[in-house]
Amino acid sequence: MRRANTYRIFMKYLFSYVIILLLPISLMTLVVYNVFVDKLLDETISGNLNTLDKVRYVLDEQLKRVEDTTFQLMLEDNRLSQFRVSDDRGYKAWGITSELKRYQKMNPFIDEIWLYYRGEDTVYTSRSVYALSDLTTQIYQFADWTQAQVIEDLNALSVRTIRPPSMDSKGQERLMRIIVPVLPYQHKSYATVVYLIKEKAFQTLLANHTSTGGSTWVMDQNNQIVTGLGETRELRADTILQLVNEDMTQSYRKVTVGTADHYLFAIKSKQTGWTYATLLPVRLVLDKLERAKQMFIYGVTIVLLFGAVFIFYSMRWNYRPIHQLKLDTEQMFRSNEPSLNELETVRYALNSLASQKRKLDERVKNHAFVARKQLLLSLIKGDFSSAEELRLYGDEIDFPIRGSLFRVAIMEYPATLDLQRHLPLAEMEKLLPSELTGYGLEHLEKNRYIFLTITDGIELTTYTHLLSSFREAIRGRLNESVTIGVGNVSELHEIPRSYLEAYTAIGYRFIQGYDRTIYFEDIPVNQPAQEEYPHQEMEGLRQSIRTGNATKVESSLSNMLSYIRQNQLPLVVARGLVFDIIRTVNRTWTDMGINDQSLSNYPDVFSLERLDTIDDFEQLIKSMCLDLCAAFQSVQNETNGLRSAEHMVEYIQQHYHLCDFSFQNMARHFGMALPNLSQFFKDQYGQTLLDYTTNLRMERAKGLLVAQDVPLKVIAEEVGYYNVSSFIRRFKQLEGVTPGEYRIQLKAETN
């Protein structure tokens, strides 16, 4: 029964493969003989039109450059003016010829430029200066442009005229002549410019852009043949003109030339009025189509033969991997229906995988929610020290938070509101105005929520309006009063302070009333002036921690407590000050490389908000003092006094003369951050590490300069300098003389 099922499936797919092979071949045959031939013909015609349009574009550009040259010659303030008015004939001839030569070099398409000032007997060219009477008899000689016609055109022509290419019997070149009157003044031109362009220049451009097998013709705006190129160029000019002018409404059509049929393509330039035409024998186009048909027939035959053979043999092997897949699937996914065939087994496996994926997605979603909540909690607590650290963590959990300015807002429902009526955080975040980015977090109290809003680029009035809209939206959904307390704008590391301010603001609802937005800056809190902030005590605390002096640490913390009591600080200010103390302790000890687990037990902002009396703060500060003293003792016991100033001096004296000595290695040796090590040393000895080490090196160097008659490079290495130049520069900076001068002076004094 199983073999029968397998055979039936095999035959079904074998038949399907044969149909799949025959359908596209049949469709391709239909397309080729009914559509493809016409498409190929259209593509060929389109390609020839595009080629002809390229020819038009290239020649239009060249003629445009000629017009630009004429425009420059017509300018009254061009450089020709100074030469034209000169009385020195030699200087005038040299200057005008040089300028014309410069214009000609700027446009190599032009073979030569003539400039004739009417009424004179001299013609200036880009090559030389000629007498008017000699120009068309001795220099050039055209059959269609006699000397009398040349003189008349140069003196009386009032419109731009083009003379088609004609043979110059002197130079044996066919030249086209563009004659342009220069700068009409009082309805009368004072000069004439003639551009001579070789017919070869036109033919070169045509050859670069046209294909073989046909011919291309160029006609000016007066329907005069300018030039032609190709196999049918022997056509008479009047014949091609007649063919082109018969019907200019179509871009191409089929015409008969002699006994052969041709496609005639014609394009007229809107810029110059010139006409461009191509004659292409029909047989050339049809030959391409015939070759395409033959290649298609050969291809179809080969595909049918090889396709049939391939299907026959490959189908014998097709079900081997499918059968193996069925066996593997049955091992991984046990089914209660043993009669499943291969496809049904795979379907059962996919359904099982889909079910597992849904469960996994649910777990990932739950994990993402927890990670998001943890990120917001860390921001409120002030755990992130830099925006880069926040960015990396946010990208890792796919919850990026971009911003540099933040405000914390705490929203409160009435305590009597049924929990079932509370809006989920996701719905509340959707109610935020689109202009305001914010993230919600459940508060420890069941009727409160925390919102961290990003205020970059948002003015206070705009922010107030947006937050009011948010409160009204939630109020409308609940049909209950909603109160929001808002902290001040803060940077990343000051978010905890903004939270404490928002907590204080929400507490002020007992005075200002419920169902409103209360901003911390609007609360009349008697905060101490900025100059009364205990900066000195805070800096003393940092120094005490760096130096490891437990007595000073205890004294600094006592000063903080006295400051709080004496100034009768408001709770929010006291909470902020205590938070600064905790953060200072944590950061300073982290910088010094000392990690004590007791430090992590200090309260965060959520714990600080529950401290309501000065006694609570006093107990906390005393606890911090005891922890710090214990940590100092533990560190001293572990390092046996390694971080003492005496050990640091001993380390420097043992290593300063080595070239690989560095303060970074010294800091690593003592387990301290380099800035803290440097500050600690300066506090103990009154000078920096660099000054102390440099003095040791210089004293040793002075002794070696007297005792040893060795090169300065050796002495530099003996006192810890790789580079002798650095040693000499530093020695002179401190002693006023170079090491060599110092040695000479000492020897002179000794003698």
C-alpha cells in the first residue's frame, strides 16, 4: 500500500514537471512568432532612432560651441577691442590673430576662423593675416564662392549664412563655411566672422555614432546637404532631399531606393533646424530577425531534448531525499497517524514548528518587556554614565532611546479607582502626542505611573501644551481626575534628580489641588543659593576617598550632615544632595578600581523618595561612613599598604630610568585610574608625577655628564629617554643650557 502511494505521488509530480516544461516552451513559441518579432523590429527601429538622436545631439553641441564663440567675439569688452583700435598695424595684426587662434584652439571642431572689419582691405584669420584680394585667389579657392561673392558677403551680409561643404582647390579639402555678421550697430554690422569646418570633421562624428550597412545624411535649415556618410552616399542630393521632405511627420518609414527597400529615419533639431536622416536597408533588419528565429528554434529543440532526459533520470532520485526527510521528521515529531505519506509528514512537522515558534515568540515578547522595564528603571536610577552606554544597551535589546534632554513625569489616578479600569501602559503611551516621545513605567504605588519624556528641541510652552493634551486624553478615557507631577529638564546623568523633583511635585497636589499638572519649578521651595551648595565639602569627600583617609571621609560626611541640618533644606534638596553623595562615592571608588559589594546596597532614587526626616538621612550617612571605613581597611589589608605614597615613590625610583617606564603602567600596577593616581600623588607631595620623575632624571643625567665621557644618546637612554632630542630639549628647558654645554661648563670649572 505504501509503495502504491509513493508511486502515485511520483507519477503526479512527473506529470507536473512535464507540464511545467511544455507550458513555457509553448508560451515562448507563441510569443516569438506573434510578439517577439515585432518587439525586436521595434527595438531595432528605436535603436536606430536613438543613434540618430545621438548624432543630432553631438552636432548640435558642436554648433552651439560655434555660436558661443561668435557671442564672445561680439562682446564689446573682449580682448579684440584693444587691438582693433591700435594704430600700430603690426601690433594690431599680431593681437587679433593671437586671439582668433586662441578661440580656434578652444573649439578644435573649427578648422579656421576669419575676422574681417568691413571697409578694410585686410582679413585676420586664426593662422595669419591676408589681403582681402588674395584670400580667395592665393590662399583659398572655392568653385561655389568666387572672389566677388566673398567680398560681397564679408561687406554686406546681414544674416547668418551657411555654405555647404565645397572643395578648396588650394588645400584639397572640402570645407563648410558659416558666415556670421558681427555686432549689429545702428542696424549695420561692423565686422564679419567666417568659420571654416572640414567636412571630415562632420564625417568623423558620424562614423563614431552610426553603424555600418546604411547611410547618414545631414541637412541644414535651408535643406542644403551638409555631408553624408555610408554605403548609399552615392545617392544624388536631390533624391535624399525628396525622400526626407516627402513626410516629416513620421520619425521613420519604409521607402524604396532604386530596387531595394529601406527604412528612412529622420530627426529635425529644434535648436539648429538641421535635419538628420539615416537610410538602412530592410534586409539588414530582417537578417537580424531571421537569425533570432533560427537561434530560438535551435534553443527550443535543445531544451526539449535535454529537458526530457533530465526529467526522466532526475525523477528517479527526487524522492530519495524526501523519503529521508520523512524518516528524520518521524524521529523528531512523533505522530499518532502512522499512515502519513511524505508530504503529510512534512506538513505535520511544519505545524509543530509553527506551534513551537508561537510559544517562543511569546517568551521573547515577555523577555523584551522585562528588558524594556529594566532599561527604564536603570535610567531613573542613574545607572548609565554616558549616552554611548545607553545606545549600546538599547540597541542590544532592540529598544533604542535617542535623546540628550529628559523630563520625568509621575501620573497619579485616584486611589479609589478600580484596578480593572486602569489603562495598560501600551495604551497610555499611544495617547502621547506624536510630537512628544515618552516611555511609561509602573510605579511602586499601584495608582501611579512614571513617564520618561524626551525634550530635545521642545520649548517649555510647547511641552506644557503637549503634556496637558496627554493628561486630558487619559482623563477622557478614564472619566476620572488625573494628576501629573513634572520634574525639571535634565541631562542623562541627572534623570534621578528630575524623578525626585517629579515626586516632590506630585506630593504638592495637597496644596495646589488634584486633577492638574504640577511642575516642580512652579513650587515655591526655598532652595539654597547656588553659592551655598557645599562644593567644598563635596570636593573634600572626593579627595578623602582618593587618599584612602577614613578619618577625612568621616569628617566630610559629618560636614554634609551639618549642612543639611543648619540650612533646614527642603526634602527634595536633601534627597538630591544625598543622591550626589552616593553617586560621588560609587564613581570615585569605581575610578580607583576598588569594588566593594556594600556600596551597591546604598539606596536608589526610589528608596530616597521614602526618606522623610533628617534622622533618616543621618542614619544613612553614618551607614555610608562605616562602610567606607571598612572598605578602606579591607583594601589596605589586601594590598598591604600598596597604595601608600611611599610605595609610589619607591616604584618611581626603581623604574624611572627605564625607557619603557610609563605612568599608565604605574597606574595599572597600583590598580588605580591614571587621573586618580596623579591627583593622589600631587595631594601627598605637592607636585605632579611628571615633575617628580623629570627631576629625578635630570639629577641623574647631570651626574652622568660629569662622571662619564660618553655620547649624549647613551646618557639619554640611561635616564629613560628613547629620543636624544627629547632629552636635550627637556634638559635645556629646566637647566637653561644643553647637556653638552653643561658638561663643558663643569669641566672648565674643575680645571
